[in-house]
Amino acid sequence: MSSVSATHIPGSWINGAAVPTGGAPFEVINPATGAVVATYALATPADVDAAVAAARAAQPGWAAATPADRAGVLFELAELMAAEADTFIAEEVAQCGKPVRLATEFDVPGSIDNVLFFAGAARHLEGKASAEYSADHTSSIRRGAVGVVATITPWNYPLQMAVWKVIPALAAGCAVVIKPAEITPLTTLTLARVATAAGLPDGVLNVVTGSGADVGTALAGHRDVDVVTFTGSTGVGRKVMAAAAVHGHRTQLELGGKAPFVVFEDADLDAAIQGAVAGALINSGQDCTAATRAIVARDLYDDFVAGVGEVMGKIVVGDPHDPDTDLGPLSSFAHREKVAAMVSRAPEQGGRIVTGGVSPDLPGAFYRPTLIADVAEDSEIYRDEVFGPVLTVRSFTDDDDALRQANDTVYGLAASAWTRDVYRAQRASREIDAGCVWINDHIPIISEMPHGGVGASGFGKDMSDYSFEEYLTIKHVMSDITGVAEKDWHRTIFAKR
């Protein structure tokens, strides 16, 4: 596998080329070691102007390409990404500190699969059949690219989130300006370079790396973009939506989550224990869909807590490059301190730390898997997004209480229900308010199915054919089929002469 050295890199990719930017110097830090991975200059609002101008100029030509031509570029992109998989893996591990096993088996192949899906989907847009819906006209539907897309992506899954936002937009015929998180820009810049090598016309995909306060705000509020998409925290998402609203831009937001993990009394207890640990700890818990609130039947509660605590105690925390490592560091030392502070306050609010709750004796921003039982329903650790390897547990009395607790949150991104009863499973999937409800599993995603939430978790969809709705316009074309000059409906406006 290739390695990433601490080198100076251009800060942006604009109009088909790497572009040095003129902002303040910035260091990409490996959170597993504290070492500098790369240095670059942050982008500025002037760089945003240049990127948007390049996208605006390139978009009509790209939209005019046939779906087959756009699909061909995306298929070539997928092939080149597979050829450079080691580069993407090395960059994800270095900038995020995520275990190499996760990057190798999930992030990179999942991203390539998503590109392949949209390469095919580009040629299969759906719509109503052309027909005579009135006696005198034929109606048809045209679907066109919305235009220039501004997208802002987070640091937890830099490559996957870039692909989820960029690729359906490209498949639809849009041009894109993407701002990755400034602490994890490497794979997004590599994606742009590889896309150009795959034949994507200059200016169709542009990358600006800068802080959210200036570059993100400038991009979301730019008058020359047509739609703004964002993945990140609910608080920042509201700011993005406010900036976009100045010019009336469409928005699509995938925001925070506080996923319930409901274990009914007839569940396979061992499966639920294994699923809870995996669902809570994926990507060190830095996942909006991660299992964070276990809501467990009273008869299973003690055994569930003991089982989860035992499995968490065996999790290997350490060097992300070691294939035996299960859990990498958090994204930064500052984020680790935030997580640790929330955990430290939990006992004051009634929570019982069963395992974890400490940082291991390692050089990076590591935090041990943490299980907190007996949490109060109004406690901070139970209600607020922690975004770390922390699972809380409460009990419930009956099905009504379980579903009430599951829905007792402002978030609605994901949830799971664990039961052998098909009717109970159907009720849970129907009544839990979330964009995704898993039955007897938690976390798996597939390119063919949508991802997105409700409530404070945002609106709109990533992945699947449904995501095309974010990047396409719908036009009704109505053609007269009579050739008659004086139409019957004219009498509602003026008398026939």
C-alpha cells in the first residue's frame, strides 16, 4: 500500500487542474499519531468565485452530452478508482485515522460501487408516459439538469460523502463545486484528479478547500449556484440553509442522528449484542446512523448490558495500519475532549459507566469503547449527539413504551428493531420515525436504496434513483394536436368573433 508523506499540496482543483490557493496555511493532521500528513493553503471566497465560474461555463456542455456519454465517463472513473484504490485507502487512513480494514472493505469499495450504480442509472431516468391527458394535447415530461451544484461534505467519511453528493449530480448533467472538510481534503482532491483522467470535461467538477465560516458560507450563498447540498451537523446545516435561502436555492441536507436500537424480549440476544457493538463503534462512532440509544426489554436488560460490556472490552484499539485493529482514533484531539467531557458528565445525570469512559495510553486521539447504562431519558448523553464510540442503554416496559422512547428525539435518520416476531417488526418499521429502519441489523447500506432522514436529521436523499430528484428539474411539455386556431377554452377569455 502506498503511503502519504507530509508534502505541500495545491489547495484546490478548479477547471481541470490543481490550483494553489491564497488563504492561510493549513496542516492535515493524522489523528492516530499527531503527525502532519500534508500542508496546503486554504481557499478563499475569491477561489469560490473562480470555481463557480468554471462550473457555470462547463455545465451546459456536460448537460448536453448524452446519458450514454456521461455514463461512459463514470464507468471509466470507477475503473480508475479501482486502479488507484491503494492511494484512496492510504489517504483515508492518514487523514482520518480510520482502521485500514474499514477503509479497504467499506469506504473505498463502497464508493466505487456507488459510482458504478450511477453510471448505469444515468441512462434510466423515469417519468410519466407521453399521452393525451386532455383531448386536444399530448403531454410529456422532460427532466433536465438543475445546473451548478454546491456541496459541502464532512470529515467522517470524506470519500464516500464526496461520492454520494458528486456522482448523482454528474450523472444528471450538473456541474459541481465541492468543499470538503478542511481537515480531510485529500481523497476529494484525488477524486477530482482521477475524474479528469477519466474524461470528465474541465470545470465540471471543482474542489475548494477552506473553512466553513468563510468558504462554506461563500459557496452556500453564491448567487450563481442552483442547488446546495450538505452533510454534517444539524446546527451547521441550518446555517447552510439560511445562506442558500438568500438567493432561493434548493437545498438537500443530511444532518445529525441519535439512532435508537430497540431490543424486544423475543430478540436473538447474542445477535443484538453483536449488532449493538458493531453499530455503535463503526468509524469510532463517528457516524450519523451509528447505534447510540439501546432501548432494551426489561427481561433482557441485565444480560444485554453484561454482554455488550464483555464484547466492548475485547475491542482492539490502536494503530489504524494494523489489520487487527478494530477501533481507530477520533477525528481530532479537540473532538476527543468533547466526547470525554460528555461521558464525564453522564454519572452526574444518573448514568452508570459499565466499560470505557477513558482514553487509552496511546499517542493519538483515541477513546475506549464506552457503555453507559441506566441513563435518564432527559440526560445529555442520551439526547445529544456524541459522535464517538459511546452507547447508552435504557429499559422499556412494553411495545408502546419502546416505540415511544425510540421516537422521543428531534432526530430521525436511522433506527433498528430486533425481534423474531414479524408483526412486531412490521409495526416497528411503520411507527419509528426515521429515514431508515433496519430489522435485526444496524448499519448496512446499499447503492440501490436511499439514505436520508426526517426532522432534525434533514431532508432529501443520497444514493439510489431517489437522489436524482435533488439534481434534476421536471418540465411539462404540452403540445396541441388539433391544429385549430380558435380553441374551445378561449371562450373563457373572450367571445368568439
